[in-house]
Amino acid sequence: MTQTRTTRLERGRSALGPALELVHTGRAPTRAVLTAELGVTRATAGAVAAELEALGLIRVDSRPAAAAGSQGRPSHRLSIDPDGPVVLAAQIHSDGFRAALVGLGGRIVATAPGCMTVPADPAGVLSAVVDAGAQLLRETGRRCLGAGLAVPSAVAEPEGTALNPIHVAWPAGAPVREIFAERVREAGIAGPDAAPRATFTGNDVNLAALAEHRHGAGRGARHLLCVATGHRGVGGALVLDGRLHTGSSGLALEVGHLAVNPEGRPCHCGSRGCLDIEADPLAFLTAAGRTPGPEGSLLQQARDLLRTHHGDPAVRDAAHRLIDRLGLGLAGLVNILNPDRIILGGLHRELLAADPERLRAVVADRSLWGRSGGVPILPCTLDHNSLVGAAELAWQPVLDDPLGALGV
């Protein structure tokens, strides 16, 4: 009997991580669904949910209201504890940074933007973003379990270095993960055991794709392609069966350097006519005959122009030009990767909204699988998805082992 109880306890504890991930991603809104997804007994699922609630991670509503017209007793509802722990998420972009506290479920609890000229030494902006995050923690009094950082560069693994930060002034190979970890330690951001929190760093578009796959427009896709503009440049990411495809050393899907205009402008990479400079916010403003202003980010200026002046012939022609270039790049990626869904972020989301049929027609006309299969092309749906993705990196150890991450 003791052995049976011990086995049941071990089985339940081994299910804590998978159960938390199901609630975190919204795939187990009730205990009945949790039971089915885990493949355990109702009693085991109930014990797992109760333990996650005792850890302050989820809430269990044992008396949910029954839906109109339903019969029988409704299953216990499961949700993220809104007062639970958070992680610190940070994003660096060409116009500054943003810090945030993000809870389970991808919910942004508090955020602080910072506009600044990003210095050549990454330590300067990383100090500022960590200080902003530490201030948010002091103001909210929340428990912090980790920290994640999104940067506008490919991040080499396992070193955590920024290999091509071409839209900020950092040197190639800057040790951003090491610097970020040092700044988090110096700020005294610690967990319940008073130890420095684990820190993680990734490419901003990779992390946007991860966030969208777990909480946004990419939910349910098995082969998800994400292409997005940041404040400058174009990035891409691929999520395969729930995991980011980062290649052998973290450098996969540098789609910004696909050539889409052989007669185009020289690119930072040494080629010519790449997506990175032919389909980003600066390219749109330039094509529309607008000079970038000193106020606001290039991304916001491009969005505002497209939304408020789409009837202007110069703006409309610029949008069509970028849509055609983007469609050409997407068609090549469809031929190579055969995704089952494409999601677009940044300015590309606005271009899709401006003329969805034109973009889909270009992809279908130029790609074998686009023509035959009609790959869905959807807008990203999360605000600050790179921030949420940075938080996902920090939450992963908790999802893998809730008891170990909480020091229980």
C-alpha cells in the first residue's frame, strides 16, 4: 500500500511540469481537459492541480458556473494565479529598450519603455534596462524567478554572443548574455532562495515566434514560419513541433538576407537587395518619399504613415512595392520549408492588413506549395511578442521542474 501511494505521488510530481505548461499555454482550461491531456486518473490530475495551486502558480475554481443549457456538474476551472511570481523580460532595439514583468500565461504585469541612443558598449543599455526592471519589481513587490533578454541580432550558442548586431552599434560577438547576467546579479534580483536568477538571451524574432506559438497566432501550428520587421531590418524564425529551430549554433533562419531585388541597395551583409533593407520600416518611409523624423521609432513612423495616409498614391505605391518584395521572400521560404502557417509581425503585419489579397497572390504565384496548398498567412496577435518570448525563456526552467525552480 505504501509503495502504491509512493508511486502515485511520484507519478503526480513528474506531471507537475507538463500540467503547468498545459495551463500556461491555455490548453487545459479545466481539470477534465488536464486529466485527458496528461493521460492520468482524475484523482491524480486533481492532486497535481492542487499542488500547483499550493505553489502559488495556478488557481483552481472548484465551483465554476455552469454554461447555459449544459447538464451535469461542470469541471473545475484552471487558470494562472494573477498574483503569482513573474520573470523579468527585456528587449533591446535600435531606438532603446523595454523592460517588463511577465507572469505565467504570457501576461505582462508591468512595463517600462526607455528611449535612448543605444551605445556601442552593450553594458550601458543593459544596465539601464535591468535598472528599469528592478524598479518595476520594487514597485510591485512581485517575486522574480528569472530573466530573459531579446536582442536584434543572431545569438550564437552556447556562448550567448551577438554575432550580427548590425542595427545597433555593438561590436560583432558582444557577450550580451554574460553582461546581462552580471547586471541582473548586480541589481540584486534574486529568487526565493536568495540565489541570483537564471538569465537567458535570444534573437528578438525567434522569441516573438515562440511567444506567438504558445499564446498567439501560431497556436496549433506544427511548422510555423514567422517573418517580422523590428525597428530596423527583417528577421525570421521557424517553430517545429513546439520547438524553435535554431540550427547547429543558434543562427538559423536569417531570412533578412534573402535577396529579393537584385538591382536593390547594398546590404550591410555585403550582398544587394536583401529583405533586410528592401522591406523594413526605413525602406517603406524612403519608398513613400518621407524623411524619417526625430520623434518616435522608425517602426512607429512607418505604421502611422501606412494607417493614416494609405489613400496617398505615393504611400500606396510604396506599400505595394514592399508587399511584392516580401511576397517574393516568403515564396522562397515556402518552397524550402513547407510551413503549415505563416505569421507576420511588425510593419509586415500592417502590410498584410493593407492588402492581404496582393500578398497572398504573390506568394501563391511564386511558390509551388503556396499555389497548391494555400498556406495560411496571418498577422501576429500579441503586443510586445519579443518581450513575451524573452519571458518564455525565463519561464522554461519552471515549466520543466516547478519544484526545483521554486526551491521546494
